[in-house]
Amino acid sequence: MKNNRFIAIVGCGRLGSHLANHLSRAGNSVVVIDMDESTFNDLSPDFSGFRVHGDATQMAVLKETKANKADVLIATTHEDNVNLMVAQVARRIFNVPHVLARVFDPKREAVYAQLGIDTICPTSVAAKMFLQAVANGTAEREGAQS
Amino acid sequence: MKNNRFIAIVGCGRLGSHLANHLSRAGNSVVVIDMDESTFNDLSPDFSGFRVHGDATQMAVLKETKANKADVLIATTHEDNVNLMVAQVARRIFNVPHVLARVFDPKREAVYAQLGIDTICPTSVAAKMFLQAVANGTAEREGAQS
């Protein structure tokens, strides 16, 4: 893949800052937006992107981030409603080609799919991994005892 | 794997309740512990396990759940400190054979590993999936244009 994309990341918590650091290091232009300026402390010293302090659900803030020029927008806040709103604006109004969102409530994933937004649900992913680990752990112990 | 294990789940949020429902349905004996009784509403009507309302960091509460008899204990609360403490008690004092914990701060995973506790970090898992999706999405679009 090309690594000179313009990528907007909404939310600079653990997930957002991790993605921002990684994608910036890979050579992309990255802008991160967060209402809480202190979250920018999680950006690594070599992060070469922009930081925008503001509420991404405000159209003026999204425009300030030049989200309308983004190749990719990733909504990573802890609020499903915020992620849905920002992702929808990016996809439908700004025509951002690739929009991804973190979603906490798996029941909402269908809504995002209809809007052409890719979703990742950490809870569902973690649940699958825990169930797998429980199954494997049990199998290993049974194997060890026999 | 055998599905007649006794499984203690600490925290009945989205992840805990999902695991409890699934593992109970699969035929295991399940006990869930949460400080907030309203979280038990997320358990499905066919959940056949026990509900314990209390603070799992209190030894008396953990004993009430019979965590010392558990084959598996899963710490799924939103607090890394709580998960670490409960998992440690389960592993070291109760000798629970298989202990798993959700961990939010990936830096802590080494500590858990030393204690013989399996960990799953939803943030790390989600980050990998987002980076993969960004890479794939870009590749697909480039493919489509060429």
C-alpha cells in the first residue's frame, strides 16, 4: 500500500494514539482530533502529524482538520454515538473514501455497514479470543493429565 | 473440550455478560460477580449460572463465589488494577488452574505472564485490525483504479 495518505483520526486515547503513531511513522500525513488536549501526551516524540483540540462532532472542527480532504478517517472515541456521527459526516458529506469506526455495541454494526463504514468491535473480538483461550487452556490441561 | 467446568467471571459488562451467556449455554457452571447489580440484566434469560453482587477484590466475596473451586477464572472488569488483583488471588492463593484477564494497558502484560495469567488486550487487538483494514482498504482502492 502507499504510505503517503492523509489520515484523520478522531479520538487520541490508547487506540487512537497507537494508530496515529504507527501510521505517522509509516509515512502518512496524520491529523488527530480530541476534546482533551492531555491525550496528545500519548503521541510519540517522532509523531509528525497535526493535533487539533476540539469536538469532532462540530462541523467547524472537522473542517479545521481538513477531514474533507482525508483519504481515510478513523473514529476511535469511547462513544458509539460520536463515532457514528463523525463517520457518517465523513462518509456522506465529505465523501471520504475509506471510513472506519470503533463500535462498542455489536448491535449497531448493521447500521454502519449500511452507511458504507467499516467497523471493528473490540468487545466481540476480545470475547472470541477469550472463548478460544478457555477452550485451548482446557484442552491443554486435559492433554497434560492423560 | 469438556463443557462441565466451573467458571468464575469477574465483571458483568458487555464482555463479561457475553462470555457468561456463551459459556453457560455451552453447558458449564458459571458464576458472575459484579459490584453493579444492574449489569446482570445483560445476562440472557437462559443463563443458568449464579449471580453474586459484590466487590471481587474482597476475599469474602471471592469465597462466596466459590472462586477457590473454579476450573477457570476470567477477570473482565474495566479496571486493570482490579483484574490484576483478582487474577493474582485466584492463581496464587486459590490455585485456580486457568486464569485469564482483560488488560487495557499493554505494558502490564509482562507482569501477568510472570504470574501465570493469560491476558487479552482488546486495544492491541483492535489496533492490529484497524491497521490491517486501512492497508487492505487502500490496496483494494488502488486495485480498483488500475
